[in-house]
Amino acid sequence: MNDMTPLRARLAAHYDLAPNPALAEEMRDIYARMARVISPVDWAIHAPYVAAINALKAQRNAVILAHNYMTPQIYHGIADVVGDSLQLAIKATEVEAEVIVQCGVHFMAETSKILNPAKTVLIPDMQAGCSLAESITPAGIAEMRRRYPGAPVVTYVNTTAEVKAASDICCTSSNAAQIVAGLDADTIIMTPDKYLAQNVAREVPQKTIVWWDGACEVHEQYTARDLVEFRDWNPGTRIIAHPECPPDVVAEADFSGSTSGIIDYVTREQPERAMLVTECSMASNISDALPGVEFIGPCNMCPHMKRITLEKVLWSLHSLEGAVEVDPEVAAKARVSVERMIDLSRRMAA
Ligand code: 13P
Ligand code: SF4
């Protein structure tokens, strides 16, 4: 919160951002989507920001792409598109607005820029990183190629543009197994998430998968023992784990999928009680649409995703600061890897 005071002061020179119960009441349709998880007092604090951002979006001809891990006030209040990494990348190819504000982490904004070199892509906090993206550089890709000559490199989108440029094709957690299964090679290099790679290896046993030693700092914290103890404490709870979790955690869960896969599963199954073994905002974002599901159990916060706040989004739209740039040569090579993935995913969905 320390850096918020000067930012609020800068914003207050241009906008009336005092808590406003009357405005909050006027915006009750938006509030209805998050009333189960945000108190009326907090909504009166958020409403002036939501109103200012939505007005500025129209003036700037901007669109907000928000990941499923954003807070409910971002997810329901200001986002034009919400989704998992694949859905956001696909949507980025269809955007007509001149400005994209990426509510997510830096690699997501870079992916949008790679796909839209002529557009302004803003990230409200340049420091919003990712432990996976930090775990590998192009030198790491070259090392894997030396170790496994001829093996294609499938790189998770949670990487820098340079790493994507050095790879053959990208994947996300929602299409990794199909992409690996569809490649014409027996040995496949997956980078940088060792757990995603190990989970894919179980799903695609006909391939030999080798991996880089990276992990998501949020999902690697879960253990299979946590899940066993949770089941003992709360029998009957449906446990759903993201594939960035270690394989023994995924094996202990009732279902595993990307963030959108998790939303689809809970929406379809409507279990009485559910534990989402992933980032905390997921359950908050879907709980109003699923009043019959009680979300219980622990969750872990992604400190990078949580750097994105309404204040920072308003400032980035106001100032147009935080534009993401990618070297054109790197972007052109990275685009090949991302577009290969998107083409393949579209063909698989058709
Ligand atoms: P997905 O939304 O693609 O499942 O990715 C989760 C994640 O950790 C993104 O950083
Ligand atoms: Fe990266 Fe994990 Fe945070 Fe996603 S949840 S941005 S993979 S650290």
C-alpha cells in the first residue's frame, strides 16, 4: 500500500475518487456480480474508480483484457474480456480498439503486443512478473536443444518474447497436451514449467517429454498431503487443481484444468462444496454466478497478479504510461510460435 498514496494523490487532481455510496447505488447492476465477495462499504470505495475507468476507456478507444486471477472489482467492474491465457491471446488477435490495457502479468501484455505491433499495449504495473517467465532465457532454450538434438521446443506462454522467439511453438495449460500429442516427434522439450510438463507426460504417454526446471511460485506450494488432509477435514468437497501444481497434487484432485477449464467444470458440475487449488481470486470471481456452490479451503495469492489495482489501471489509461515494447525482430519470431499455437487450438476446437 505504500506506493498507493502518491498515486492516489496524482489521481485526485483529475478525478473525484472519494468513497461514494450514491454512485455505488447507481452502479448496483455491476455490483450484483460481486456482492457475495465485496462488502457494500468496499464497493462504495471502488465505484468511483470503476466509473472513471469505464468513462476513460471509451474516450481512449481502449479495451481491457483481464486474466481470471484479477480481483473481482477488476474482473467484473472494468474488464471487456476475461479469460485464461489462451482465451486472452486469441482475443488479442481480434481487438479493434487502438489501446489494449492488459490486466494480468507482463508476459500477457507482451503476447498482446506481439500479436498487435501497431497498437498501444499498456500494463498498469511493469513489475507484474512471473516466476516461470523469470526461470528461463534464450540461453536455456539453446541448452535444451543441445541436450536433446532435433527435439521440438514447446514453450509455455508464461515466458518472455525472447524465449518464445527461440522456441518452435507455444502452449498454454488448456492446450499443452493436444499440442504435444500433435507434434511429429517422439521426444519433446517442454519449457519452463516442469510440473505442467510432468502432468502432460502422464496425459500423453506415447511421447518422451523432457523439461526445464521452472515452477509457478503459487502452485508449487500445494502438496498432495494438503489435499488428503483437506478431504479428511471436509469430506465430499470437490477438489480442482491447476496443472501448474505438482503431479501428485493433480493426481489427488477430482479435476485438473486451466483457469477457464476450472470455471467450466464448476459451472457444469455445480458441486455443493468446491476447493480450487489455485490463485485466490478465481473462487471470488465466479461465486456470485454460482450461488449453490460453497467455495472453501485454502488458496494462494499471486503477488504479481495482485500488483494490478484499480488505481494503477486508472493511471495507465489517464497517462498512457506503461506501454509495452518488443523489439520488432524478436516480436516477428515470437509471433510465429504464438500463432502456431493459436492456429492449432482453433483447428482443434473446430
Ligand atoms: P491459465 O489461465 O492459462 O490457466 O494460466 C494460469 C496462470 O498461472 C497464468 O499465469
Ligand atoms: Fe506466474 Fe504463477 Fe503468478 Fe501465474 S500464478 S503469473 S504462473 S507466478
